[in-house]
Amino acid sequence: MLDLKKITQALGDLDEKNLLDMLNEFIASGPTVEEAREVVAACQEGMTLVGDLYETGIYFVGDLIFSGEILTAALALIKPVIGAANGPKVGTMVIGTVHGDLHDMGKQIFKNMAEAAGFEVFDLGIDQPASAFIEKVKEISPDVVGMSGVLTLSLDSMKDTVAGLKEAGLRDDIKIIIGGSPVTEAACKRIGADAWTINAAEGVRIIQGWVS
Amino acid sequence: MSDQRQTKLYKEKQERVAKTIRREEVDKPPFMLSADDYFPYYAGVEKSTVTSYDMAADVVGKVSDDLQFDTTIFPWLPANLFYGPKIRILGGGTYTVRNFEKMQDPEKVRIMGPEEYPELIKNPNTYLLETVLPRRFEVLQDINPEEKYNRIVEAVLGEGQKFSNYMQACEEKGCHLTLSGLMVNPVDFLFDFFREFTGIVSDIKRCPELVRDAGLAISEAYKPIIRSMKPASDKAIFIPMHIPAFLSPRDFEKTYWPSFKGFAEYMVEQGHNVVYYFEKKYGHLFDYLQELPKKGIIGVFQEDDMRLVKKKLGSSMAVAGGLSTTLMQHGTKEECIEHVKGLIQDLCPGGGYFITPDTPMMYPVDGRPENLKAVADYIRDCRL
């Protein structure tokens, strides 16, 4: 059996080659579904290490993005072993960059980290109007809605989206988190969200607290 | 305002800007407005009614008259006039102009594969013209070379000349512009136009030497462009800084820094000033920025503490920033003026500081007009 600590450390170190070499060897050994799930959990722990290193200022956004690339490649290797028998999800969420804003990066980082933490994430994409959030919330009844934006203008779109969810009678059933460089405590209050962050790792901790 | 008075004020602005770039003390706090789409909003003009550059210049002139800022990096960029024709000539490609804003789907930016670095490094110009542009603009794919080059020249040079005339018209109306040219640092060029974020970040991790060498090759290809530009003591080449804020110092040093530093040195050697727009935070890279040429550099900072910026970099470059757009939107006139007083008191002594909004003012939410007016009037009447 693979040394799971080495898997966690390789992802934490962003050592892509070493990690994928170990995983290829693991797959070739004909592992069980349970063993593969343990490897996925080790990768998730590696992502937690990456988040910690980001919060302490050792890693930067580029490192977070690359960790997502490595995780995607790692999961693509392991998925055939696990098949459809995915492990339990800790919660579901809908995310999107709000109307008028085409920035994708922050949302993508958050999505990677939330998925690594066990959330099932439905990504609406960029430039999404309030109606798109409302429709998706009606469809899947998520635990959390996440709105992202970089332009100062996006704060208005976030406010409109929260108002739309309220009008549709959906607001009380969900928690809302907003993220992006123009977001502040004051903006969060004006928008009517439950939490705000400019840090993906912190954001994931907040939504974990909501579903625990 | 009489023409004579306007000319006198313009000359004073030119001198104040040139002195501040040289980090000399000046008579009043230099105010560098960074406003773009805020111009028509402030002027009370609906953007869709502006159908010519002459009308756009009137908008800029009106705002300049009212606010009397010393300089703005570039004037309002009416997207329908500036990008619209270019995009039409090149058949749209990955761009659209919607609601007077240029939009690009980030998923369409990655039009170069990492295996193509050697081809780019061999000859960036050929690679751009023959490979990348036809991918970005499908209309360039199945036409003869002559027609292809004619389209590119018409889009870039023809429309560029109209914009130059517009800038000239703005200056004739008394609005001093800092901009003498627009460039993108070589590795940001890769990021912005070829590889998008995930692509360039992955390249930086997987093949840092190729990213570095591509940056150096693009830098060489830039040099004839720089030689064709005319330097002036009150003007600067504008370079927005994109990806370094997201890189660790180690990755930055290996990949971005070699072409960034070399290109900065070349522009300054050619007599140019350079204004870098440091988007987001740059505190982790201050040690490198201290190694840029000691003259001719202006750094506009967005999210860094300006007092720390001046302390760390004030002996290397002129610095700009600090005016809180959040306060201008949500504070009172009195609070805004107190804020500006603090900036002037702490940052103007010794010269080399432009008061500049901490984020480019683009939308109505970037500041209430009455607060901006109060700030501008205070700065105009303040003497050092």
C-alpha cells in the first residue's frame, strides 16, 4: 500500500511529478475502491496543507491555482478505480461570477478548494445574472451559494442576486458567501450576504462551519 | 476659461508632472486622476450618446476644467469607438464590445500550447502574425498574406492614429495626459494573450526556463517599438502589471523578473519614463522593485499601504496611489478631505508622490462626484 503521508506531502509541496509517479504506480498495483478513497483523502489533506501555506504567506495565488491543476490530474488517475462509488459529500453549493464580471480565477480557486474539502460544487460560470442563481437554487436546493466578483460594479450585481433570491422565497434556506477583491464587511452588510472573504482557504473554512 | 489661462495652467501641470517624476518637490500636491469610464459619468453624459472622438474629447475637457487635476494616465477610453472598429475589422475573434465595455471570455484566451514555446522564442513576431493572430481572429485564417497584413495594419495602426488624434484633442482642451505609449511586460503578454492564468502558472511551475526565455525574446521584439516612440519629461509609457502579484518571489525571480528588469532598463536608456500600474499587492516584491532604474520610473499602487511604499521605494521611483475610492463613495466630503490632508502631510514631503485613486475609477460606485470634486478642489488650492 502507498504511503499516504507521502501523497499528502507531495501535493502540499506542489511536487507534481513525484505525486503522479506515485499514483501511477499505485493504480498499476490494482488497488481496491477503499484504498483509492484513502488516497483521495490524502490528496484532500495535501490541499489543506497548500491552503495553510497560502495563509501563512509562503504560497501565493499562483501556487493555489497550480495545486488545483495537480489535484485534477491526480483525481483523473484515481477516478477509474473509484468509479461511480464516490464518497459522501459534506454539502452542496452553487457558485458563479456575478453579472457584468468575467473574472474566473478567484471562483476557480475557491471551487478547487471546496471540492477538495468534500463539497459538491455546481459552477454556473462567469457573468451570471440573478436569474441563473435563482434557477439553480430552485433545482438543487444547495446548502450554500457563493458569489464572486472582482469589479467594484459586481457588488451591485451581488446585491441584486441576493434580492432576487429573497423575492423568490429561497433566501432563508441557504447561506450566502461572497468573495473577491472589492468585498468588505460593509459591502457584505449592504448586499445581505452571510459572510465574505478575500481568501479562498478562509472561505472554505466558513462554509465547512455552516454544514458541520 | 480663456485660452491664455488654459495654456498657462497646462504648462504648470507639465512642469509639476515632470518634476514629480524626477522626485523633486513641487508647489502643490500633484493629482493624477485615474478615471476612464468615470469621465462621462462625472460629466453627466450618457455613454451611448457619444458617437465620435470629438464628442469624447469634449467630455474629457469638461471634466478636466472642472476638477483641474494635474494629469490623468489616459483619457476616457470610449470602447465603442476604440475597440469596436478594431474588433469589426478583425471579425470579432475572442472579443465582444457590450454595454461600452470590451469583454473577453477567459476560456478563449488559451490559444497557445506549452509545446509551442520554442517556436515563439525563435521569432515572436512571426509566431504572433502567422500562428496566434489567425487563431484568435478566424477571419485571418483563410485569406492571402497581403490581405491579412492589410487588415492587421488597418486595425492596429489606422484605429491607433484616430486614438492619438483624440489624445491630442484632450490635451488641447487642457487635460494633461501622462501616457506616451502602452506596452505590456513580456511575461504578462504571454499571460494576457496566449496562455491565460492557469496556463501561464502551470508553465511557470513546469517549464520556468521556457517562460523566462520567451519573455526575453518578446522583450527583444519590443525594442524597435520603443525606439519609434518619442520620449518627453512629462510623459511615460504605461505598463499594467498583471501576474506578479500572484507569484511567489521565487517564481517571479526565475521567470518574470529577467525580461521585466531588462525591458525597464532599455526603455529608460532610450530616454523614456515608465509608469507601472501595480495591480493588487506587491509588498512581497519590493526588494526587486528597488533594483529597477533609479530614474524615470513611476509606480502606481492599488492595495499596498502607500506610506510603506514611499518608505521602501521612494528613493527608487516616483510613487502614486492612496486616495480611497471606498471613502469617496461612502464617506462625507469632510472625511474625504481629512483623508487627503493625511496623504499630503505624510507623502508629499521630499517630492515624488502623486495623489491617485487606489483603483481606477470606472463605475458610479467608485466615488460620489461631489466627494471627488471636494477632493480635487482641496488639492488644487493646497500649497506645499
